[in-house]
Amino acid sequence: MNDRISKLFSCCLNNRVVIIDTNFKGFHATLKKMEPTCNSDRWYIEKFKEGPEFSQIINGKEYYFQRLV
């Protein structure tokens, strides 16, 4: 893996990766475009601090989030 990549965030929906980004701000911006009612970036930062993976239901759809690095 590229040594310059220090973080990698992914989001899956229906067993497909719908967002992947090395920058959290870009990751959250993309999520906000897909789901305008998603939580604040601060909420997701705290969830990633609790652990590398979690799921969340937004508008009746279950998303799976993961920090890979």
C-alpha cells in the first residue's frame, strides 16, 4: 500500500462501496450529497474514534462505515 496514505474511509450500501476517500472532509461531503439528513461530521469523527467500523440507518437505508487504515 502507498505509504503516503495514512487514513482510508469507506461507506457501503447494499454490499457495494458507495464512498471511499483518504480525506475525511471529502468523505463526509460526499455522504452529505448522497444523504442530506446524515449526521454532522463531528458525529462521524466520534464514531470512528469508538471503533473502526459501525453501521447507521439513514432514511431507511443501512450504511456500513469503515476506517481501513
